Amino acid sequence: MAVPKRKTSKARHRKRFATWNGNVEAVKVVRCRSCGGVHRPHVACPYCGNYKGEKVMEPRAKEID
Ligand SMILES: [Zn+2]
């Protein structure tokens, strides 16, 4: 019978189980207050360049229509 030569380390075990189904969350998205576009939270909206209602940068993505 095949027997493991070494005990599986905690790090190895945890690395293996870290990517199990359910442990990896989908990327969260929120709606922009200004234009209603969908973008990641805590990040300026790429469609209109607004963050918390203030314009902080030039839009990077194309307009959504
Ligand atoms: Zn926006």
C-alpha cells in the first residue's frame, strides 16, 4: 500500500484548500452614483471618472448606452 513519505505541512494543506469551491469570491461590483455604470467598490468609476460624487479623473472606458 502506498504511504505518504512526509506529513503534509500546514502551509501545503492550506494552499490546497484555499482555492476550493466557495472560497474564491466573485469580484464585487457597485453602481456608480453619477452615471449608474457598474464598477468595483472603492475605485473611481471608469465610465465617468467620478468617485463619491466628485470627478477625480478622466473616463477610461467608453460610455455605456
Ligand atoms: Zn460613473
